[in-house]
Amino acid sequence: MDIVERHRGLFTRTALVSFLTLLSRLAGFVRESMTAALFGHASIVSDAFITAWRIPNLFRALMGEGAIVTGLQTELTRVDHAHGERAGRAFFHAMLRLVGKLSVVVCLVCMLVAWFSPDRMPGTGWAWLGENPSAVREFTVRMLPFVVLVCLSAVVGGALNVRGHFFAPNVAPVAMNLGWIAALFAVGAYFGAGRGAAEADATARQMDMARWLATYVLVAGVILLVVQLPALSGAGLSGASSPEERARSRRAAWGAVRSSLPLALGAAAFQVNALVAGLLALALLPDGGSSLLYYASRLQQLPLSLVAVAATSAVFPALSALGERRELDRLRELHERTHLAVAFVAVPASLGLCLFAEPILAVCFQHGEFGAAGVERAAWALRALALAIFPAGAAGLVARTHYALGEVATPVRVALFLVVVNAALSVGLVAGLGFDLVGLAWSTTLCAWLNLLLLLPGLGQRLGPTGGWGPLAARLARIAAAAGASTGLAWWTHRNLAREHGSAWPLFLCIFLAVGLYAGFSELLAIEEWRTLRRRLRKRAS
């Protein structure tokens, strides 16, 4: 099948990926809500567990779901186009073997580094592993094998996407989260609520719970991989290859990995920044800071995943195919159309999270051991993070478009520069100016906007807007007007309905009201993204 034709129906595929991503994130919210209820908003054990969890996530971005998968998709698209799908299958198998071996080595090295890390940050004396450094080390070592499983899973999912198969790679995280919820139910039922226990007893109980959950993380990695395996046959990715094909594919796999190394550094920037923020929260903020920052970022990541991860993962294989064939006009059109689709979701989501931060946090997390003080402390951090949704989504798309055009250096240089800027801003805002969580959140948001502003000029020289910047700015202004009117009216309604921020039904009612008003204002203002969505939904319904 032609490498471009296999990606026809991008709207349907983007909708599928977005829907499954939404299911995964909703299940993830249930997971995080249960975790918060078990551990509370000021738990040193929760801080240690979440900090340890960030480390395999960093290497997942470094080796798996970010750079190497992008390199895999680019090279697999080229091999399929130049040599056929049989050669592409051999290349996929070689990548799977190579990434598996590399991830095992990385896992073992990182275990040693984590176990022998000093309790205090060199040069500063800060307790960068928090009040319980042994717990951070233990949980990190327990969860690091997840890196191997998630890297293999990411390679499988990336290859399936190139072949036009999107269901299995995106339903796998849903299955993983459902399994995690079941594990939390089991842990909660076995250990009980634990209220009223002495502090030492509560900490020991939470350590036991966290050890069980760290063990489940490895089961989660197995689920991510196994759920996708049956789809390989339908995508033409299973079956034996000849010795000659295996030899050529080994060389191609090493070449893809080497070409991905600069990209890996850039792709891991977000997770590096998250890890730095978590360590600074452990070192400089009161108990619970690392956990509360994580919960706020999880809420931010729901719309961010829908507009950035879902749209980009669905569109990137098509961008790569168009870039490979140098069809720049079609690539420009797809890039611009996706940007407007990102804005259509991201702008109202940002405003909604800003206005409804406290009631959303209360409904999602204020249960069990998690109290109102945690909600109040996390709310301003969530408001700051909400303002990063649009630039983060747009910058991700711009970076992937650079990659589709074969230009890797600029996104990588910008990402590495922003790691340094983010660390300096975070230290200055927290240690220098005395901000709490909101200082770390503002650093993330400012760097997201700076990332977009630094990436756009280089791409604009090669792929300027189809009709100039004026029409694009006018369309963005209409989206912002519709989003502002709808979320503002919904917030005013909620303010008059809700007697307590933690009341669920006024919040849900006003979210549905905001969505309905946004659709109405979008129709009134002739927003093309809404009209396209409406036409395609009607077509599918008929």
C-alpha cells in the first residue's frame, strides 16, 4: 500500500486516538484519585514514590515513546517506500531486538546509579531525595525494569501507527490503567484506610502499600506490550525474515538509533524538566509538594494529551510520508490545519482549568486522606500549568514537522537550552523568591511559551501559512472569543450554583454547559474547525 494512502481518513483516526486517550486519561484520573485518597496530600512516602516514578518515565521518553520511536517511524516509512513492506518488517524486528538490549543495559546502569546516589545534591547541600532518601532509592530500583517493557511496547506501537493501525497502541494504556485501578482496590482493601494510626505506624503502612504498587508497575508494562502483539499480524509485521534481510536491517536499526540520539535528548526535555521540578519540590518545599505538583500536572495533561499527544501521534506518520515525498504544499496544509485543531481544544481547556481549578481538584482528589489544604495548595499551580497547554501542544507539532522535513538540530538545541532555563527559573522562583508549587508551575509554563517562540521562526521560513499570518490570527481570535465567552458564563453559573467547591454535580453541569455554549458560539462566529467537526459527525451518523 502507498505510504500516504495508508493514512487516509486522518480525522477518523485522530478522533479514535483522542477518544482512547481520553479513556486512558479518565482511568488515570481514577487511579490518581485513589492513590491520593490512600496516601493523602502531605505524605513523604507518596513524595518518594512519585519521584521514583518520574525516573523510568524520563527514560521512557528518552528511549521509547519519544525519540527512538520517532526515528523508527521515519526510517520505517522510508524503508516501506523504497524497499517494500517485507523489508520494513525485517527492519521493525531488528529495532525491537536492539531497543530491548539497549533498554536492559540502561536499566541496570540506572539501578546502580540510583542505589548509590548521595542523599544531598552536590554543590548545594539540598536534600534532593527528600526526608526519606532510602525510599526513593528503593522505589526507583523496583520500578526501573518498567523501562524495558515500555520501550518494547513503544516500538511496537510506533510501527503499528506507521502501518495505519491505531487501535491497539492506544487501547493498551486503557487496559494498563484499569489494571492499576484493580491493584489499588486490592491494596486499599488489604491495608485498610489507616486513619487514626500513629505517625510511625502510618508511614510503615504506606511504605508497604507503595511496595505493592511498585511491583504492579512491572505488571503494567507487561500489559502495555501484550495487548498490542495480536495486531502485528494484521499490520504485516509478524513472520520470519531471511538472513540477508536481517543483516541489512541490523545496520539500518543501528543507523536509526544513532540518528535518534540528538533527538532523544530533545524529546526527553519535558521529562527532565518534570524530574527537576520533582526533586526541587522534595528538597525545597514542605511535605506533599512533589505529590501535589504531580496531581496538578496530571489534570493539565488530560487536555494536553488530547491536543498534543493524540493529534501528533495520529498526524506524524502522514507528515513523515509527505516529507519523504517532498509534497510541501500538502504538508503545509496538514500542519496548519492541525495547529488550528489544537487551538480549538487547547484554548477553552486552558481557560476552563484556570477558572475551575479548585472545584476540579476537590472533586478529583479530596477524598480519604487528601484534605482541603491540599486542594488550596495545588489550585494556583494548576492555573499556571493550564496556560501551558496551547504552547506545549503547538510546539510539539512544530517540532514533529521539523523532524518530518529532516531537520533535527533546531528542536534539539532549543529543548536542551530550555532544560537549563527551566532549572534556573525554578530555583530562582522557589529558592530565591520563596514561591511554593506555583513557582515550579510558572517555570514550566514560561518555558513552554519560549519553546514555541523559538521553534516557529525556522519552520515559518520553510512552511509559512498558506494565506499569510493575518487570516490565521483572525481564526485564532475567533476561537479565543468563543472560549472566553463560554467558560466565563459557565464559571458565573457555577459560582451561583455551588455552595461548596467540592460539590460534584454543579461542576459537571457547568462543564457540559461550557461545552454547549462553546459549540453555539463557534457556530455563531463561523469557526471552521467546529463546522468541519459537525459535518463529519453528521456524515458518520448517517
